[in-house]
Amino acid sequence: MKTLTATVHRIPITKARVNLGAVVKRVHLGGEYFILEKGGIPIAGIMDADELEDYLEARDPKVKKQIAASRKDVEAGRVRNASELLADLKVKGRAQKSARKRA
């Protein structure tokens, strides 16, 4: 299993403001994190928007329940191959398209 290590940088807010474009590029393209400090005190953090959305979704109790249910399905073997799922979706999509044409 591959272990990921996060690169976290602590920088003053004033330095981040001056270098905001470069900081955002490193966050988005490089997967880095920045903790912004004011007077040496951590105030805020910068992370990739997709990752932030994932984090916020995970805080939703409904999403947590769905994730737990999915894990139980995997443990019970109630899963299927992704290629099978995609093939089924294509077939259903074609059937819906054909039904709309007939209507």
C-alpha cells in the first residue's frame, strides 16, 4: 500500500498575500497545504478546493451513513466491478434515448 505524506508549510499571512498566485498553484498542482500565521499564531489554512469539498461532504451525517453502508456492502461482497456498472449504465442510457425517440 502506498503511503502519502502531506507537505505542510507555515507562512505569515503577509508573505502569502504577496505570493498568493504561487501559493495557490502549489496547493492545486502540488497537493501542498499552507497554514497562514499572524504573529506566529495559526489563523487559517489553504487546501485544494476539491479536497475541501470532500471534507465538507464527509462532515454531513447523511454522507457518513452512505459511506458506512458502502463499507458494509464491500465487506459482505455486495459489490460489482466498475466496468460492469459502466456497461449497465450505457445500456440503460441507450434504452432511455430510444424510448424518448419513440415518444
